[in-house]
Amino acid sequence: FFFILLISSWSLKPPFFTLIREFIFYQGEQDAANLSNSQNWDTRMGYLADSLRSLTGLSGIKITIIKIHQNTNKTYTSTLRTSQDNACATISNSECIDSSLFGLGTDLVHLTESAQDSLGQYLMRNMDYLTIRKVISFNGNILK
């Protein structure tokens, strides 16, 4: 999983968690290459969302999921996209954004550079606050 913390300060000292406004998850292609991971993505994402909310004490924070592109060349892309829709339907205060709205690169896995820029601009336009973005990546199993 990759996620972006939208914060108004780079400080990791208290009250860091009170500055977080939203968690954004941008799903990579690896789960679409594995049937079990694709089918269980919504359950794992629900656990991750609950864990993040519990750890930060931000029980109502918004969770935004950027869905994998519909034309990604992985075997279980449609299964994963369905699981991502299920996650958005079951996780409170969540939203799904379909990366299929943006151009897919010739590798049929990653968005083009201009599409990545457009996605970033789309995300920033749909926020009602000023933020500094800090990107943090981690293995989804860390919170288990």
C-alpha cells in the first residue's frame, strides 16, 4: 500500500496526529496479480483504515482510495476493482477515485507522467483546505 498523509506541518511530534486531514491510498498493481489479494483487498483495507483511525485517534478521518486503472494488464484487475468498490461502500467516510479517468502508460500498468500530474491536480482541487503532502509507503502487513 502507498498512502499520502495530508498535513499542515512536517513535524512528527505531538500534536502531529491532530494535523492530519485525510488518508489517501493509491493502490499499486501487485494485488491485481494475485487472486487471493484481489478478492480480500476490501477486508484488508478495512482493517488498515480501522487501525490507522485507532492509532491516530482520528475516528472520523476521511479515507480516499484511488482505484487501479481498469486497463491495467494484470490478471485480476476487475476482481481488485470490485473489491475496491466494496471497500468504499463499507468503510465510513470514504471515497473512491477511479484512476481510469486518467491516461495509462504504454506499460499498461502505470499512469503517464501527465496523467499523474492531472491526478494530483484533481486531488488538490477537491480538497477544501491547504495542505502539504508527505508520502509514506509501508507494507500492508505492518499493522496486523
